[in-house]
Amino acid sequence: MKKILLAFAIAVCSLTASAQTKMFRFGLEGGLNINSLSFDKEMFASSNRTGFFVGPKLKVNLPLLGFGADAAAIYSMSGVNVTGPEGNSVSKNLSNIEVPLNVRYDFSILKFLSVYLATGPQYNYCMSSDATIADFYGPIDGGISRSTWGWNVGGGVELFKHLQLGVTYTIPISDSGSLGLGNLTNIFGNYKQKTVKIRLAYFF
């Protein structure tokens, strides 16, 4: 009887560990940022710039017909370019910590291939930049918002339940910063950062 109970306990533990492994999957993600700024006023313009991101990622598979979630904590370097009213252009880099939290839906196409859709909020914290926003154009004063929010919409494919390739567009919810002249705050208005991410992840 003891041997039977021991065998039963081992089987239950094995099944529980297997279920947890299938439910929670950890991985590493990296990829390419394509960024641009949108301004309240037409006095400034921005062109697309590239950057990169990398960090750990967690995927949660729920037993609800393909529904699940994913979360990550990534370091992101964003390149931005601003052109002023006189045609002069300045390019800078911004360093951010980004924490996306998405609800996702996965559905299988082949045994080794599945497609996913994901959407959810993202928190961004700007750590530093190689210049202040004031350097974008002459004597303009401005501020970079340290904390911002966005909303992710994206999708992609997963191969062999390990390799994931996707594209995400982050819709800005809060302003990324403001431009002003001297004591006339926001005379040129606020701006938002729009980002497209091409992402590659590997789950262990």
C-alpha cells in the first residue's frame, strides 16, 4: 500500500509540474524599434528612426480556448528625429524601461505553427537621453515625461512552441513631453512617441 501511495504521489507531482510548465513559459525577447514623434502643432515634424530592445518575457497559457497573457520587462533604446520650422534637423537617443502587459489569443494552424493576437497596456519609464529635448531646436525649452503610458496592438506567429516572431504598434496614451519658449510653457505644444516593434522571442 505504501508503494502504491508513493507511486500515486509521484505521478500527481509529475502531472502538476508538467501542467505548470505548460502554463508558465519564460523566455528572452529582443528586436527593432521604429519610432516617430507626433506634435500638437505643425511647427515641428519627425521622421522615422530605429532603435532596439531586449529583456525577459513571461507567457501564461490559460485553459480557456486559446486565451492567455504575456508580460515583459525590457530595456529599449529609441532613436528620435525632429525637424524645426527653419528646416534644421536633430537626432537623439532615449533610453527607456518598458513593461508591457498583454491579453493574447493563440490558435494553431499546423502542429508546429500557431498564430497569436495580443493587446494591452504598456508602462514606460524614461531613464536618460544623450541630450535634453531643448536641444532639438535652438533655444527652445522643454521637458521629457519620465513616466508615460501606451496601448499595444499586435500579433505574430509561434514555431515549435519556442520561437515567436511578431509585430506590435504602441498607441501613445499620455504625452511623451512638451516644447516651450522661455516662460511661455507649451507654446509649441506637446508631443507623443509612436513606436512599431519587430520582435523575436525564444521561450525555454
